[in-house]
Amino acid sequence: MKKVLIFFFTLLTFLIVCGTGMYFGYTRYAPEKDRAEIAEAAVQTREIPKERTKGSTKLIYRYYEKDGGIIEEIGQKIPEYMVDKTEDEIEEKFGEWEIEKFSEGTVVLKKEIEGGDIYDVPQYSMGEYQGNVALFYENGALLEKTNKPVNSLPEEEKEKVLAGEKVKNKEGIISFMENYES
């Protein structure tokens, strides 16, 4: 009986050692192709989430002359329509602007212009946004929404707003804001 037990434990130990050796041998020395597939699968499952803007993101517009000097830099809190957007979404909306910096804390948009005054270039237009008078960039992106309902305007002013009349210079923007803020 003693010999049978010794034989049984020896056989069991042999099988455990062989099984362990085969397991570690296969996992450690698996064919290169198998390891490459495993590594590729691991990379594909780890997608890095893209950074998005927040309500607290600072938006900076930088205007440069063609020769390279900064003409003006305008900073503001990011508008609502740009909150929770990725760099790709901002780039799509502001195609004529170059994104100089993009993070959830700051977005810097850069634009080169000819001449010395950014307000000499017609880049804004009036319009309607959610029933109120608003000012838009040339690309149609909202710059500023007022609290003045379009329907409350005299007919002549209403037509100007709905026709998208251009606002050309700094004085025009100031005048727009004074006239349409209630």
C-alpha cells in the first residue's frame, strides 16, 4: 500500500510540474505573431478621450499682421455654443482661424489679416438667435446674443437684423451693443 501511495504522489507531482512548465513555457515563449496580436488588441482598447472645452474655458482671439506682429488680442469667457466641444469641432466651425492652443482651460484662435485695424475688415453681421438680436462672426458663429427680442424692433430695424447687415468697424460694434442691449 505504501508503494502505491508513493507512486500516486510521484505521478501527481510529475503531472503538476509538467502542466506548470507547459503553461509558463507557452505564455512566455508564445510565437511572435500571437504576442503582436495581443499587444495590438490592448492598444485598440485604450482610446484616449479627446479634451473638451468647459464653461470656464477662456477664449482668446489673436489677430496678426501678415508680417507676424500681434495687432490685437481679445479674451473672453467661452460662448455657450462652444462649450463641451473638441478641438476638431472648434476647427470645423472656425475654419478660417488657426487653433494656436487648445486645452480645457484655454482656447487660442489665431487669424492673420492685412492692414493694421482688425475692425476695418467686415467680419461681423447682425442676425437672430433664439428670437433675440445677435451679432455673428463671418462664418456664422455666434459672437454675442442680446436680450432684445427681434419682434420688439421697429420694422426698418427688424429688416436690417434679419437681412444680416454687416457691422464693419469698432464703432459699429459699440453702436450695435448700445442699441440692442435692453
